[in-house]
Amino acid sequence: MTRTVLITGCSSGFGLETARYFLQRDWQVVATMRTPRTDLLPTSSRLRVLALDVTDPRSIERAVEEAGPIDVLVNNAGFGAASPAELTPLATVRQLFETNTFGTLALMQAVLPQFRQRRAGVVVNVTSSVTLMALPLIAAYRASKMAVHAFTESMALELEPLGVRLRLVLPGRSPETRFGDNARPNMAGLDHEDYAGLAQKVFAEFHNTSAPTTHALDVAEAVWRAATDPAAPMRIPAGANALAWAAEAR
């Protein structure tokens, strides 16, 4: 029986590669993005590309209704920001939580009723390996992702008796996404005299090409494992640097 996955944030990076991965394995794929583009993915009768803004309740309602019955929900949409916490505008913090945290929860609340009714379904929430250790200049972003961990793990306990599984995938830093480009408009205070030196060190490390990184395929494989392997752990690091951080955190 052909199964269906709905994936958010498929316009690039991890979401796009994950959509390709599931298509190659003969799944029905509902690839969502704020501005739909059909040229990003292979032409297939098993693919639907839908508009979805995870911060817009009406958009969520329309996308879930149009998608119909699904077996796996992959919450991948999100963005980052870099700035000293002291100097991060509260509007940016709210925007991070609206997309990364509340958007994820809103999609879950929209899809979980059909999972409960069928007593089957999987939710995979893609967060970040920065949740594994404290890092400077990304406090708001890290907090928005750690909040996803908190409610995912608690909701897993609530839904497991109803046949619904929840899992987390933690990607590491990747040169194959638009994370840096998307975060750039949300940077503030990095040239402040008290923070500029720290910012230079952090960004030098971020752009260190000799350091281990995560490839989009690593994330797609981790999402596949979370979606298809009932024995998969709650948290699945994805990528060489994420695996190293997980080992260090342990």
C-alpha cells in the first residue's frame, strides 16, 4: 500500500532533499512551501506541491484539507537568526517562535486528529543539533528549537497509547542550505564593540570548510528512519557534526 508524507519547507535544503528521498521510494509526497514551485522536484504522479505558510492558520487549514489522508507529517520549515541575545529585537524573537515553534505545533494540531482516528501515524519534527549544547549568538533560535523538543517529547507520551509516534531529527551545520542567507536579515548587534570579536570567531568557525558538516542527504536519511522504523530513538542526530555533538553531550 502506497503511503503519503506531507513535508513542510520544501523549497530548498533539507525539505527538498527529503521530498526527493521519499519520492524515490515510491511514496506519495505532498511537498509544501510558501511559494509553490513545481520545477524543483521530478515530475511524478505521486507528487503534489502545495502552498503553505506555517504561520497562517488559514493556509494550514487549506493545505491539510487539500492533502487528504497522510501517514507521516514532517515539520521542517523554519529559519534562523544570529545576534547577541541582549540586542535581539523582540520582534525577531517572536517571529522565530511563530515559525519554528508555533508553526510546528499548529501543523501537528491540524494533522493529529486523523492520526488518532486511524490509531496510526508518525510526526517527525526537524529541529537542530544546536539544542545539544549552548552556543553564543543564537539564543533565540536555539530556544525556539528546544521548545519543539519539549512539547514533542511530552506529546509522544500522550499519543503513543493511541498508536501515534513522534520523533525528532537534529541536523548539524550544513553548507547545502540557505540557512545563512535566510538568517542574514535577522542579524543585529554583531558589530557592537563588546560583541564584534566574539562574532568574528563564531562566523570563522561556521565558515571553516575543514570542519565536519551535515549534508541534506544525511537529514533525508534520518527523517526516513524516524518515519519508517518504530525502533528509532526519540532524537536522531543527522550529519557528522551533529553525531559528534551528540556524543560529546552524552
